[in-house]
Amino acid sequence: MNTPSSPNITLPTITLLVTAIGTAALAAAGWTLVTLLGPWDTPTTLTGLLAIGIVAAVAICGTLAMRPWRARSILSWGGVLIAASIGRAIVAIGICLLLYFAARQSVGPLLIGALVGLVAVLIGETTVAAKQFKQATA
């Protein structure tokens, strides 16, 4: 049931995909800068970058799975975006934990890198969705 205050909209698919890749790239650049300036070694830097790459891949798959080109009410989009964010976090951290147990990667850089990437992607995705919601209700 749609009310006049909740129009059906689509989200910009390409913008969401570019945002997922771009924010993950910014997180990777920040991670690299911090680990190079600090007392950490090269494996720490590479492990964190691997985790951020996993987040980027999961974010792209998650964006495509929520089908942003499909028209839904703004209220429905809220639930879809929350579910996608929670799913993205669970899958990305799960893959990082599998890498820890299977490949004996260092757990600290894996989880911190994943969290840095997840927060960056979440901020970017929320910004894109909020702009689209504002345009639809203006």
C-alpha cells in the first residue's frame, strides 16, 4: 500500500556500484597510509588491504542482490538497505574469519580492515540513498 508521502522509486545502480568501489578504495588508501606511517610491517598492510578488497567485492554483490533498479516505496527501501548492510557485514566478517582459520592470516588487520571498509561503504551508500530519497520527496 503506497501513500502519497511514500512514492515508488529506484536507486541509481551505477552510482551505488561506483560508491562501493570508491569508498573501499579510499579506505584502502587510508589504511595504507596509516600502516606505512606507523610501526606496522608489510604483512599487516597487505592483510588489511585484503580485508578491504573482500568488503568491496561483498558490497558489489550485495548491491546487485538488492536490485536497486527495481521500483519500491521509500519505506521498503529503508528495510532493504538495512538488511543489505547487515548482510554485508556478516558475510565480509565471515569471509575474513575463514581466512584467519584457513590461511592463518593475522586476525587484527583482517577484522580492523574489514570494519574500516564496511564503515566507509555504509557511509557512501547511505549518502547516495538519502539524496535519492530527498529528490523523490521534494
